[in-house]
Amino acid sequence: MAMKVYGDGMSACVARVLLCLHEKETEFELVPVDLFACHHKLPSFLSMNPFGQVPVLQDDDLTLFESRAITAYIADKHKDKGTDLTRHADAKETAIVKLWSEVESHHFNPAVSAVIHQLIVVPLQGEKSPDAAIVEENLEKLGKVLDVYEERLGKTKYLAGDSYTLADLHHVPYIYYFMKTSHAGLVNDRPNVKAWWEDLCSRPAFLKVSPGLTIAPVTN
Amino acid sequence: MAGIKVFGHPASTATRRVLIALHEKKLDFELVHIDLKDGEHKKEPFLSRNPFGKIPAFEDGDFKLFESRAITQYIAHEYADKGNQLLSPGSKNMAILAMGMEIEAHEFDSVASKLGWEQIFKNFFGLTTDQAVVKEEEVKLGKVLDNYEARLGESKYLACDHFTLVDLHHIPVIQYLLGTPTKKLFDERPHVSAWVADITSRPSSQKILL
């Protein structure tokens, strides 16, 4: 039976999992969860993920949540097909992939998601305006992270080395949304980061997932 | 000289995460003290070890890493046959482990670290605890611990029936919070309370305390 992913393709965290499934050429079923109607907070959903967040993966009797745990599981289960996303054959290479995945998780994600939250999510909720101070503070943090990436990507084609891995994949949905804001210059002004992003968003797996990334930012 | 070195500070929660893993694996290592007050972590040569300027950094012979949870995972896999088992064999068990580590990183640590910062580390720098932030973060932590209480009612440890990296990653921040009023959140949930007593009394958890 095909894996089931509960969520909506417009969610960056769901898109992370969908990208991985396509890179691994794995069949799956996307089970819609109506986020605007808060179906992810209903008891039927909470019984799968008590933290009330998408995505959730079901594979036979295994239920998983946390997008980066799901991608790690898919990459491991299907390590012999599709793109090698974890460099599983070499323990030290695997550790380097994990290192740059942690960097995305702890350095890149907090800054970029704070900006996306203010410029995309807050306007959708309709009650208040984006907080300019939060946007500015996090753009500064994001700039410093991208400075490190600029130097790194001057030495290696991808973050963890010379092949595309989960460390790169995990960035893709939020960078896609970020590039729709008026702050895309943070990427475009850094030539190595820009070239890396253009590579990531030209991959066939991305071209299958991007039509689902439908929400748009306030343009300011 | 070859061997394992950790570049960090003995009071740092992220450094302690790595030290506990090394003790669990009964590995010899050297802790190279990085002077945070002097900003040593924001200058060369440390920046060549971690361009984000954060402790700890790590080396095993000529293999170099940073990010505490990448380091602990490397230790657990590379030295799988030594000391205590920190992983759980099989693809599905490893998936549950990965999920538990993500929950610690994204749901638990973001809140617990703020509580540690407000109530303990701010005092080191002569700053005042913001009680409004403490109250707000304690509400969030309570909700996370409610989920942990349910999980620990079914399973002795968070990922499975033995101690793993998932439990280990929590220890340093919990140890600090037990010295603050936030301790009550752990005490008032019986399964969480028993789990906290268990993981903080392990010999490796005791060894890293100053």
C-alpha cells in the first residue's frame, strides 16, 4: 500500500516531504487536511500528531510526524532508489549531511520562517499588520546565515558536499516563498547562494511540488 | 595528536549534550575550554571550526563537526558497539527516534531554553528575569509535557523501552530547570517526573555537572 501524507501542498513542511517522495520516486497518496478550517486541531488529527501540525506520514502501521524525521525515514527506507539524499554508504559523509541539516533546522529556519510568518501568514489571518521590527531583525539574522552559505558554496556545489542531499532539500519550500517577497535580494546578491538556489528550483522533483506552493506574500 | 576533542564550555547545555554522549559510550576525550567571556567563539581559530560561532565544535582524529545533535548522532553510530546503546535498530525504530529528536529540537528545546535563559543565564550577565516571559513560556512547556506524560505512560523512555539519544538530548536543559520554579511542571506529571529522575541520575548525567 502506498504511503499516505496528511497535509496540504501549500504548507512548506508538507512540501518538504513531497519533494523527498518525488526525489525517491516513491508512490504516495496526499490526504488533504483543511488548515484554514483548523482540521489539524481536531481530535481525529491529534490522535496522529498530538502537536497538531502537518505533515503526518502513515506507512502501514507506522505513523510519523515532524517533516525532517519523515524525510529521513523515506530516504532510508528507499535508499537504493532515486537520489541518494543521505550518503548512507559512508558514516562520515552521513554525519556531514546531518550537520548541514541541523544548520537548516537551527540557523536558517528560525530566521526565514519568522519573515514568512509576518509577510505571508499574518496578513492571511487578517487581524493585524506585519511587524516590521520582527521582519528587520530576522532579515539581519538570515543575511548572516547566508553569508556563511555563500562561503561554503564557494567550496562545494551543495551544502554537504558535491551532491544534492536532504541538507539542501529541507531549505527549498521556505526559500521558494522567501523569493516571492521583496527581500529576494538577500539570495540574488550572493552569487554562490543564487546559483545554488537556481539549481535546487530546476530539479524535476521541485517542478512537481511547486504548483502546490500557492500562498503569496504581502508585497512590502 | 589524534583522538576525540570537544571545543566548548563545561556549563553550556549544547556542550553537555555531547559530553553526556561521550560518557555513555565510555570514550576518552579532551574538553578544550573556549573562553566565551572573551568572545573566543566569535573569532578565529574557532570560526574555522564552526562558522556560526557557536559551541561546541568537535573533532575525531581529522574528522570535524559542529551542531551538538549532529555530533551526538555521529558518536552513537560510529561507536555503536561501545558503551551503552543510544539507538534503536531497524528502519521503523530509527524513524521513531528521529521523530523524538525533532520534537525535542523544535517543540521542547525552543521553549525550555528560553526558560533557562530568563531564570538562570540572564543572571550571569547581570540582567533581570522577565516574569511575563517565564509565565508565557511555562504555559507552552506545560502543553509539551502533557504530550510527554501521555507518551511516557505507554513507553518507559520517549522513543522505546530503553534510553536513547532522544532522552539524552533533553538532559542538560532539564538539569538547569530543576534548579528553578519551573521544576514544578515536571514534578506535577508523574510519568514525566519518574523519567526526569531516571535520566538525570545516570552516571553520565552526573559526570558533567560542575
